[in-house]
Amino acid sequence: MSNLSCQYTNRTALALLVAATFFLEFLDGTALATALPAIARDFQVAAADANVAMTAYLLAVAMGIPASSWLAGRFGFRRIFCLAIAVFTVASLLCALSPTLWALTAFRALQGLGGAMMVPVGSLLVLRDTPKNQLLRMTAFLVWPGLMAPVLAPLVGGLLTQYLSWHWIFLVNLPLGAAAFLAALRLAPRTTPDRTARLDWPGVVLTTLGVGALVTGLELLGSGHQAAAAVGLLLLSAALLVAAAQWMRRRGPAALFDLGVFRVHTFRATQTGGLAYRVAVTSIPFLLPLLFQDGFGWDPVHAGALVTAVFIGNIAIKPATTPLIRRFGFKPLLVIAGTGSALTFVACAALGPGTPDAVIVALLALSGALRSLGFSAYMNVQYADVSAGQLASANAVANTLVQLAHALGVAVGALFIRAGAALLPVADGSPDQYRAALLGVAALMLLSVVDCLFLPRHAGTSVSGRRPGTVKA
């Protein structure tokens, strides 16, 4: 086998490993949604309040990402990637042993810190040496976890919760984490640590606290029993902390991020509209199991099995995703995916306990197909025009916003549920409460479509291989 072929094979194997760890991290981030009613019963709290364990995990991931790229450069990519898997696995065991909701929340945060290192370090391992003409193929591996895990999570969580207990959502991570750790030792390349690398400590602290204040403020707002003044203070603090971080960045040579990457039009557009898109999409696996269980009174397996229909759509459209991108380009597909997804969310709000399962499966499968198109397009076009020197900063920024979107998806979903209860004269747990939340998510999805309309007509042609002018869009 030639050196070129060997390098391609090794890169593909590494991409599959990183995709597996992403899947593990994303799956665990959302599998608890189906188990929330059971966890709430065990810890004697409301189901919507038990989502603090989900939010703490996603919040820790988002807060931990800013320093992860520096850690990888300073101590070596292979070492940090393996450490991340180990922390994630050990924290999973501690989560399963948690005696209280607050203990579970704390250990979920520790688990999230392990995930925070896995996400950007793993993707940089794959992307940093990948030529532009292979980027579409390699990023396809990394798209799968974002598509599969949130959709399979409700079924996995439902099966484990109903037939074993919610603790097994974490216990299954032990053998999977051990296998991933051994594979990482074999496949992850050794890199020379940069002992002279400096970390922008003010930027790390300010950015981390800003992200934390933002998600915590939305979480408290969504919980429905906190003072408005405290929520407002947290959100204002988030804005001030992020602004201070950017001011400090301009004064120091060791900036946490090179925000010059936002001058790249395609990157900037896919991070702003992409954030709204991911927040909306991430809230759906949180809302639907609650609608089906609390609103319709269905058991966890029934609810989880129906939500898994989204995965059917993902699978069905996936072979056509790359050809569609090459044929039509990124901009038209992003507009179609966002608009179509918003319409499916509105249709979900019209479902009732008497709706035939076949209709629900068909609707959620269509939603999954649109989800696959949107995720694939965003994942590929965001790096299309980013130079090699800006890739580390672009990767750190993009992964921070992805994880922030996952944290915000749960918080925003809970916020819309509370808003639905406040606006409508219904009891807590009523189907109308969740229907109002789904309509709110549909409106949020349309914001991403507006942003996509400002993308250049032929955005990302260096990645898609589509020649300008081949299709009128």
C-alpha cells in the first residue's frame, strides 16, 4: 500500500474513532431527556426541574471548550484526547452512584468537562491535516453523531429506564469508554507538545464565566421560580463578560481565539444562523418525549420509539446528502432545511394522543431528513473558506457554539414550556403547554433561515466541488 493510501486509511480510522467518541458524548447529553420523569420521581422534584442535570452537563461542555485547544497544544493532542475519554468514563460511574439530584448534577458537570476536551481535540485531530478536497468526506463522519445521538437517545433512555433503571444510561458508558480509550492509544498520532505556548488566562476566565452566566440565566428563567432581577443580572453579566473578554483579547498576544476568522463570510454566517438552527433542533428531543409522556400519558419506550423515527429520516436521506450539496450548493439546501424543519415543528404541535403512530412516524422521518440536510450543510460549509492558520481558532469557536447550542436547546425548551403554561390557562404537564413550546421553536428555526438568505450564492464551492452557474438557485 502506498504512503498516500496508508495516510488516508489511518485518517479514516481516526475519524471513525472520533465520531464514536462524539456519539458517546452527544448520546449521553440527551439520553436523560426520556428518563427525566423517572429521575424526578426518584428525587421528588418536577420533571421540568430535573432538566438541571442535562443543562449542567451541556453547560460544562460549553464552558470547558475554550481552553481545550490550548491544553492539546501544550500537553499533546493524544494525551489530552485520552485523558478526556478517561474523565468522561469515570464521571459516568459517579453519575450512576449519585444519591441526590444535586450530586447527579455535580457529576454530570465533571462528565461534561471530559466531553469538553473530547469535542474540539478530536475534531482537530481529524481536520488539521485533511486537504480541502477531502473535507466533505471526513466531516461526514463527524456529522453522524450530531444526527444519530439526539434521535436514538430517547429510545435508548426509554428502554434502559423502563426495563432496568435510569442509572444504566451511565453504566453503559463504562465498557464503551474503556474501548474508546484503548483505541485512542493505538490510533491517535503523537504530537510534539509546545512547551512555550501561552494561555490567555483573562480570556479563558471571562469567556467561561460569560458562557456560564448566559446558560444559567436561561436555565433559571426556564425553571419558572426565580426572581426576574436575578435572571436579568445573569444575562447582563454574560454580555459584559464576553465583551470584556474581547477587549482583553485585543490587548494580549496570546489570544484565546483569533476572532479574525469571523471576517470569513461563510464562517460568520454559519455560526450566527447555525446557532439558532442548532438550538431549535436540539430542543426537539427534549420536548417530544415530554409531550408524549407527560402530555399524552405514554410509557417511555413508546415515546422513545416514536422519536427514533427521526433517525429513519436521517438514514434515508444520508446517501443523497453529499450529491445534493454538490448539485445545488449549500445556500439553497440550508434554506430548504430550515424552512421545512420549522413546518414539521408546527405539524408536531398539532399532534394528539389519538394521532396514528404511522402519521407520527412519517412526520418525524421527514423532520429527520431535513435535519440531516441542515447539519451536513452547516458542518461542511463553515470551514470551506477558512485558511489553515485560522483552523484552530475556527474549530474552537465552532465547537464552543455547538455545545452552547446544545445547552441552550434544553434551557430554551424549558423556557418555552414555562411560557406556554404562563400564557395558556392550562395545568402543568398539559399537552397544550408543550404544543406552545413547539411553536416557539418553529419561530426560532425561521431566524436561521433569514441568516442563510445572506450567504453568497456560491458559498463553499471549494468544498462542494460544484461549479458556479451549474444550477440556478
